[in-house]
Amino acid sequence: MNWFSLLVMYLIIWWVVLFAVLPIGVKGQAESEDIVKGSEPGAPVDSQIKKKFIITSVIATVIWVISCGLIISGWLDWNMFGTLVKQNDY
């Protein structure tokens, strides 16, 4: 794999993990009874976005390293997916 493929793979994993991590621990203004005038009651009180970026980066890096290891070792190969599709023609 070249460096560009590795970068693209990391970015895709990072975004998927971010969308999984974003809703964790979110408390809306209506739940905390601290609604700011003119804002949506469901808006988060404290989004903790910096903390979620750090958590996302750690999880994504672990998944990325495991994925790279599987690809480099030969356990995971793009040709394998093409073979599976040919066998299971729909």
C-alpha cells in the first residue's frame, strides 16, 4: 500500500468512529433545564468536542493499525472481496 491509500483509509475510519462517538454522553438543554433563549432545547449543554476528537483519534488509530497489519500480512486482500462477489452472483 502506498502512503496515499494509508491516509485515505485512516480518514475514512476516523470519520466513521467520530460519528459513532459524537452522541455518547450528550445532554440536551431541555434535560438539564438550562435552555438558552433563542436556541434549540435539544442543543447540547456541553458538547465536549475536544475530548471526543481525542477519543476518536485513539480508537481510529487502533483500528487503522490492526487493519494495516491484516492487509500487510496478507490476511485481508482486495482480491478476496472480488472472489466473494463472483461466487455469490445475485
